[in-house]
Amino acid sequence: MSGEVRAEAARRRTFAVISHPDAGKSTLTEALALHAAAIERAGAVHGKAGRRGVTSDWMDMERSRGISITSSVLRFEYGGALLNLLDTPGHADFSEDTYRVLAAVDGAIMLLDSAKGLEAQTLKLFDVCRHRKIPVITFVNKWDRPGREPLELLDEVEQRIGLRPAPLNWPVGVAGDFRGLIDRDAGSYVRFRRTPGGATRAVAEPVPADRAAAEEGDAWTTAAEELALLDEIGATLDMDAFAAGTCTPVLFGAALPNFGVEALLDTVRRLAPAPGPRADERGVDRPVEAPFAGQVFKVQAGMDRAHRDRLAFVRVCSGRFERGMTLTHAATGRPLTTKHAQTVFGRDRSTVDAAYPGDVIGLPNAAGVKVGDTLYAKGPVVFPPIPAFAPEHFMVARVDDNGRAKQFRRGIDQLDNEGVVQVLRSDLRGDGAPVLAAVGPLQFEVVTARMADEFGAPVNLTRLDYTTARLTDKESAPALAAQRGVEVFTRDLDGALVAVFPDKWRIRAIERDKPDLTLIPMLAAGLPD
């Protein structure tokens, strides 16, 4: 059994795509699935306008705004490898969901817009990857549109985030005049021709170098000179440095017309790390062949109106999972049955009979299971919790119709368990007026939409003039609550005491005047503390 588990783990690649909004992340996700023959036409995962197929952007808000609000999982085979692609929200307001996804992957694709380069949200997410020691592959997207010089983009990556770039291919033609790609190792050249709307795979034509030099003219000459410079400065891939997070393989392409996507897939298959040992909360590495253990990184309800249930997404960390096995919920010690375990592709589901390290399984209606919880089969194990972010926006929630109070409580509890918002309560405000705490204001729009649509309990939200929070303890809570402009709440998710403040200056004044009080910083949005 242990040999089987090691072999299955070795062929898995579990990775996320991270980017700034509008860099083309959802389009790239589509293109990767298309080139792996997991879908027949682009649009089958995200339901883009004018394209056909199922959609994982299941909320009206996602469709109307054209943004991904929640993460999704795509599992497909490619070249003998089994790829688990975890799609993530790009918008900063949902960075907490992205952070949870990054707790479940072994590698990441950092997507850059060829015209904009490194942007604020990309920088934050890369810092999370660095903090979690996640190797990063860089894909420079939108080379079919006007943009910056390729050498300038490489220099920005090295100067701003300290990653030594190692291009694996090189574009022929400046950004906006994309002719094709030269493979640096093989020296081969592939020219691309787009298909209508980019809905199917682009036509890739191998062209001999002598013919390419004649037909591409100055664009070929410029690319050859740039490649010679890269060779001269030693911009080649060091696998040890890649694994250590100090070097990044770089590829160029354009996701919308599907240029260069196959090369990216091949790179993920060849270079992205397979699942390895994971440290438990004591810091002891748990080998992949140990008995089954997994960690919940996402809980989601309402993904599909045909499945009115709540799905817990579990990253398999060790051992072989078999449908029907009884697991132990580490937080409570209670048994958990798995006879309805599923695998997920976007919002589509199918029964899963077995899974191995790196895989993601869905457990419907797993009672009491929350984000960060550990599940195991034999021998207790607990993985480190996934921390909640420090909220910066606060709203009091009240139900519109008191006759819907039961549905209101159920909906608020569900959104709390999913991590859509943090739910804070106090005796002063009462159970009917919980405070919702969020990283960004778009989270409140999700709450409003889902409370009305899924739970039939429309809510009124009233803004509170707080901008930051700290964790505290029972001894300090009364003194903090007595301070001007400060409230102390109990967080539903874990029972932690949370003090909220109008601004950071108020915190500093209290720390200066009452240094004995406990004020513990929380994880900043998208950044390791």
C-alpha cells in the first residue's frame, strides 16, 4: 500500500494560479483545461459571455461583474500526470479565500500582464507563496497585445521580489505583434495561428530556424540577440533554487487565443513539485505514505441549485482515501462517514472511490467541519490551522423580516463556516444583531445576495466606524471594552476574543497607556505577519 501511495503521489501536481485582477487568470484556467482535453471549448468552466458550457461562477454577482468571487477546483490528466488546479479569486477583497487555497497547494503559477507587470495584488500573493515556501512558475500573459519589453519584465521580477527569472521560451515579435515562441533548450520555433474567438486550441506550426529567420525578419533577429544575452548572463533554470523559492521558470504566451499554453502545461507537469511530507502542528513532517489525513481548506454551499448542500473541500495530505471509510474529526473527536465523497470539476461533481496525496475531495454535509480542520483515519494528527485575516470593514446585520429569524441565523452561521465573513457577537448587541467583519466591502455584497437568494432572509447592513482588530484574552477584555471607541466581541468560528478599534492610532494610544493589556496582531490581508 505505501508503495502505491508514493507512486500515485509522485504523479500528482496540485497548484494554484495567482494574479492581480484582470491579468487573465480565469482565461488561463480555461486554456489549461482546454489543452489538457478536459473540456472541448473554452468557456466550459467559467461560462464566459458568448461561450458555451457549464459554469463555476454560480452567483449572479460573479456573472454581472465578470469576477471570480470564490475558488474552484479542476482535476484533469495530462501527459501521465494528474493535475489538481485550484482556481482562485483575483480581487483583493477575496484574498482570504486565495490564502486558504494556497494552504492546499504545492506550487503556483504567477500570472503577469505583459503591459502592467507586477501589480499590488500579485506582490501580496507572492509574499504568501514565499512565506509558505511554494515554488512559483511565471507566465507572462497577453503577449498578443501591446506591452513592455520582455527583458524589462524579467528585470522587474528580479528587482522587486528577488526571484531570479529563468526563461524557458522566448517570444518572437514584440508585445502586440506575437509571432511565436522559441524553446530555449531545444532551439525549436513554433508559430501560432488563432482560432475563432479562442474557443478551441490555437494552431501551432513548427518552423525550421532557417525558414523562420527568412520569414520573420527583424523580429527573429531581435529575439536571437536577446537569447544570446540571456545565455551570456546565465539566466538558466536552477532546480534547487526553484525548489527553494529563489528562482522562477518564465514562459511567455497569450491565454485568450491559447498561445503558449501547452508549453506551460508541460512545464507544470515536468517541474512543479509533487506532494511531499507535510508538517503537523508540532512541526513533525508527516510522510505521504502515512495513514490517511487531510485538511479542510474550503467550505461552500449553494454551488449548484441541483445540490442544495454544503461541501467541505479536503486536501489529501497523506495516505489513500477510500470512499466509505470512517474518519475522525480532530477538533471534536467525532466520527465522520464518507460514503458520499465526491471529486469536483468547477461546479460539476462525480463520485470518487479513491484519492491520494495532492487530490482534493468533497465531503457533502460534513457536520461541524470548518476551514482549517484536520480529518484522519488512524492515529491522531492535527495540521496547523489556517489563520483568519485581520478584518478592516465592519457591519451590523439585522434581518428584514422578524418572521425569518430562524433562516437568518442559519444563513449567518453558514456564511461564517464558509469563511465568507467573520461573525462577531457580544452581549451588548445581542444575538439578533451580529457584527460581520470583512477584509473588503465586496464580501458584504456576497452576504446580501446569498442571504436573500439562498436562505430567504434579506438583511439590512449598517456600517460601523471601525477599521482594525486585535485578538485579546479574558483578562484584558473588560478593560479594553471600557476604553473610548473600543468594542470587544467573541468570534463565532473559534471563540476567540476580538477587540475592534476606529484606527491604528487608538491602538497605539492604548498600548502606550496600558501596556499590560493583551493585543495580538492578526494576519494582514494577503500578507504573512
